[in-house]
Amino acid sequence: MELEEIYRQDLSLLIALQILVEECSVTKAAKRLHLSQSATSRILSRLRDMLNDPLFSRVGQQLVPTQYALDCYQQLQGPTGQLLKLLTPTAFIAKECRQKFTIATTDFAIQSLLPFVLPKLYELAPHIRIEVIPVQHQNLQAQLSLQGADMAICRAIGQTEPLQQESLGHVGVSCLVSNDHPLADTNITMEDYLHFPHATIAISDGVKAIVDSAIDQFPPRTELLRTPNLDSALAILDLHPLIITLPAGMAELAATRHRLIVKPLPFVIAPLNYNLFWHARCELDSGHHWLRERVVDLIKPLLETKNITSS
């Protein structure tokens, strides 16, 4: 029988066959199926036509299954058991979850958020597998649908409808200088900012475009390095009196780890609004729902602290 022919059959009749074999009684089978006795008798008639076998013979008040009915019953145990498992909702248990999740995110989130988030996720769900990939801001819808990323942690750049989203918080932009920088003991003025050489970090967040837009009426600054990786800028701090412009949370972490100094920008820019994005295809998946809630619960407090937002 071809697959198309199977589709045209009423496969629910096979469930009734299992119950009839187990009960050996139309009356008892009708009770389990929540049907009338006459309706169950009609089902038995349809089963006989579909399978081209009498299936049962009557001995007194009892139905005795034919060998073919018994063979069908045995063969149906596996498929119907799998259907029951498929159709029966199960509670999500994080410690037993073995799903793989792909998270698209920015350089900032990779370097400043995920180091705090990932240990907690693996503590709660030690068997999950996570792949972190660069976010494609201008292609976010395709990345979360056709390209298979499960969620994205980033700011909205371009069209994000009809993606699902939840706000994570705001990320400011700060400056970072070394302890022996000429500006180490003073606030950075606009003149200072334009005079000293620069490195700009986390360009996938749009930091460079935002900063350049805010100072486009001034003479261009000297940008020696533009990189998504903070370590690249730190490697040349001894060679140049750099002002490193970067997301505020990344600046605070680097200052603590490398004994550097955080300075506010000498001009005002709007903070970056970070969101968690996902496609509707993942909306009802229990594992995905669990991960979304944990990511939101873990990142929101980080972005609300003074260490992550700009002053």
C-alpha cells in the first residue's frame, strides 16, 4: 500500500481494533472508546472491510480474535506506543534535557554576558549543547528561521517583525584608558577624544556607527584599530596612548581584570537597547521556552547593574 493510500484510511480504527482485542467485547470496548455499542459495532464492521478479515468470532457473549487480529494487535504495539508518547505532553526536566541550541549574538554579549550566563545554564541543564554564532543583524529573520538559529541576543538593527522578542535591558558606551595614559587622572574632554588615537570594540553592536554619528560635525578622530575582540586592543596599549571606545559592561570587566580606568564619553549617545529574539517556529518547544526564560532571567539583572550600563 502506498503512503497516499494509507492517508485515505481511517487509522483511528486500528486503535479500536487494539481495544477490541484487549476487551473481547463490543460492550466493554464501547465504554473505553466512549461510544455507544451500536457505533462500536459499526467500527468493527469497517475494520473487517478495511483489513479483509473477520477479525473476531462470537462464542457466547465473548469475541474471540482470529489469528490475523492477534497478529495485527502485536504489530500495533510499537507504533501506537510511540504515538502515545508523541501526543502526551511531558514535563520539561532541565537536568535530563539533551537538546542542542544555537544562539546568535554580538561581540559584546559573547565577551561580557555569556561568561556569566553559560555556567548557570550548564549547572541547571548539564547535558544541553550550545553553539554560539555571530548574529547577522541585517539578516536576522532568515537566521532565526531558515538558517536554524534558535534565538538571538542583540540590539534591533533593521526590520525585526514578525520575530518574537523580549527586552533584556540597555547597554551604554564608555571609554577605557591605561593607568599611565595622559588622561588617567582627568575626565576626557571632546578635544581630548579627538586628539588621542583610538580603538573601537564590538563593531557588530553598531558602536562605531553610533559614535561616528554623534561626532560627525567634528574633525575625524584617528582610529588605529577596529576589532570585535578587546584583547587585540589591549595588546597595543603599551605602544599607543589609546582611548578604547566600547560597550560599558565590557569596559567595567576589562578595567577590573587588567587594572585599567573607565571614563565616560565626552558626549551623549543613546544606550543600546538589547533584546532576545526568536522565531515563532520555536515558540511552543518546551526546551526552547525553558532556555529563553533562563537567558532573560540571567541577563536582565546584569544589564540593570552599574557595571553594565553606562553612568
